[in-house]
Amino acid sequence: MGRKGNIRDDADLNQLLVLANMESYNAILIGQGKKMSERLVLLRELAIKQMETLSLVSMDSLKRLPEGDPE
């Protein structure tokens, strides 16, 4: 059964990032005059590629930025 409410409430950071990117890309596709059926295919491909890429990135493996001097 589907959940009620906003899907963002249960999304993790990666899902929120991909969703924001999809919303921006959808606006671009609309501006290009793409039909909804074509946009859905392109947006699905984008989401899959981005989620695959993000799943390979571990936050633990990223170097932390050096802390600056407090002002």
C-alpha cells in the first residue's frame, strides 16, 4: 500500500539530491518542448544513472576539508 504524505519525508540524502536534479532537468525538457512520455523515459534514465553513481560514493571515503580559523 502506498504511503501518505510527501515522498521527501522518507527519502535519504541521495534520493533528495536526485529528485532535485530531476525537477530541474524536467523543467529544461519542458522548455525544449518534449512530450511527457519522452520526458519520463529521460528522467528515469537520469535517476538510475545518478543513483548508481551516488551508491558508489561513500561519504567516509571523501576527504574532509580542513577547518578554517574561527573568526
